[in-house]
Amino acid sequence: QVQLVESGGGLVQPGGSLRLSCAASGNFISIHSMGWYRQRPGNQRELVADIFNGGSTDYADSVKGRFTISRDNAKNTVYLQMNGLKPEDTAVYYCNLGVVDGGGMDYWGKGTLVSVSS
């Protein structure tokens, strides 16, 4: 069983910052990637940022230059530093864990709400 525990969401004013954290635990052998997705009201879930083994990263165009993803391999924890937040960043943010085990599997956190409003 794999667990993903997210933290760090909340309410922030436009231009503000938040840092999301996600700690993975449980029965897995090899991580392929960790990342963050979000689902805005009335929209499908979309990629925000991924970080892969070796440290390469991928970002949605809408967050480039504002958000930074990082990972602590020893703690199996991924972080998302969000700066310059905009109202359109309001969404439920989900942590994703991609593992190599079993031919490749994805696990999801329960989500944390980020609200950007004045």
C-alpha cells in the first residue's frame, strides 16, 4: 500500500506565495517521477510540474518562472514552491507518484486546496 500525504495549501492573496509538500510512504521499490497536478473549477486535471530521477523537470507553460518543483530523495518528498500566485491558480492540487514497480504505476494524493483571492 502506498500513501501520499500532502500539506501546505490554503488561502493567499494575489502575488503571494505558498509551498506544497507531499511525502510518499509504503510499498514501492523504485520511483520514476513525482509531481503535482491541479484541477481548477470546471476543468480537467492538468499537469503543473514533474520531477524525474536525475533531477530533470517539466512545467506547465502557465507556471514557468513562478513555480519551482524540488525533491528530497532521502525523504521521498516532493515540494512545489509557488510564487507570484494568481487567481487563476486557484485549484485543488494533487500529488502524483510514478513508480517503476509492476511495469509502471501511478498513485495520487487526496488533494490540497489552494485559493488565491483578495
